Amino acid sequence: MRATRTGFGAVTTLATLAALTLAGCDSSATSPSAASLQPSKASLALTGNGGPSGAHYNLNIIGVPKDKSADFSGGNGGRIFVDLVGSTKINLTEGSFEVLDANGTDGAAAFQLPNPDNGTGQLAYSVWVRSLGKPGGSASMASCFTEFETATTWCNSGSLVVSLNRVAGGQKFVDVSKQLLQVCADVNSDPLVTDLQLVSLFSSLGTDYFWQYDNNGLKLAQMRFYPISTTAIGGTCTRVAK
């Protein structure tokens, strides 16, 4: 497990997590203190919109009816454009939070985020999501990777797929750290034995990590990344080959 290169500092400590100062953070929020790093969601101080209070990085996934033709590579803030109806592969790179390719209407976008595994057994930060825009749209989102052992690309399935449904009324954030910061991998080195367990993004068991975003009319999925630990790494899982 790697305890460096998390994007929150050269060495992962509570102090560096508390010192989150990232482009795209909510300017109205104050930087969190070390005491705000909570061990479980039950102890979080949630706001009226369902998300935690405090500084965070915003990422908006925006569904558009027409493909974008401009060059959206690098320096484009916290948003990614995807087809209003269709599938987009959001390639994931390890590093500080940054949109590397905002134009997903050509089938692929790119996003950079810190390694969620800092060696503590807990995900180093959390991600929350809610559906916005005109009621009626929906989308799904799954974490995927190519496994070294099988040379197969796998995506999380079942309860590990995030379902986004825009219904009438106010929409609240939901903690999807378990689903989006982990992938379902075979952790048994014996090729004749399969032991599927959740491991964090950028685990040494695989490569080419990405989110598969399948849109069916959802105009906006709003994601927030908080320097707050809410989820233990691991657990049984199911997956499907892509």
C-alpha cells in the first residue's frame, strides 16, 4: 500500500488532509480542521442538502444534447461534459484533483484524483453525489479497471453501481465512497481460487482505472470530494466483465 502521493500532500497525515486548498473548492466553505476527520458517517455533521459541512472539491458532470467540438483538455475547472444520452468513459489518473479532459461527448473524458488508500484501512477521503437539473433524467456510474491477473476489464456491479435518478423536489447528497473509490478485484494469487474483495482505486492489482458513466437524460450530477474519512476499505463485491 502506498502512503504518499494522495494529492493532499507529500505525506498523508491528518494535518495535510486538513490543509485542503484545491482549485474548485467551495469558496464559501472554511478549511476543515484535523478534528473534522470523522471515522464514520454516523458522526458527521451534515448540512441541509445531505452533504458534510466544510471545504470540498466540486466536480459537475453535465449532460448536453449536442457533442462539444472545442478542445477541453486541461485547465477547464471542475466540470465534465457528457452526452445527454449515451456512455462515457471517465479515465482516472492519480494526483491532485483536476479535470484533465472535460469533453466526454467523444466517448472519453479524464479526471485526476488522489489515491484513496493512505495505509490506514480507511478511505482517505469521501465522495458524495446528487442529481440535479430537470426532473425525469437518470444515469448510472460504476468503477472499473483492468486486472493484472486476468487481463480483463471489470466494472463493479449490483449494489456497487451508483444510480442517479432526478425526481421532483430537493435532492440530497449521498455518500458513494464505497462504490466510486474502490473496485472489485480478485485478491487471491492462486489462479484456481477466486476471492473477490473491494480494493481502492490505483491498487497494484490492476491498471487503467475509470468510471463508466451511462446517461439517460440526466442534465447534472454534482459530486463533492471531502477530506473526511467515512468508509473502511474492503468488503465482498460483485463485478461484470466489460
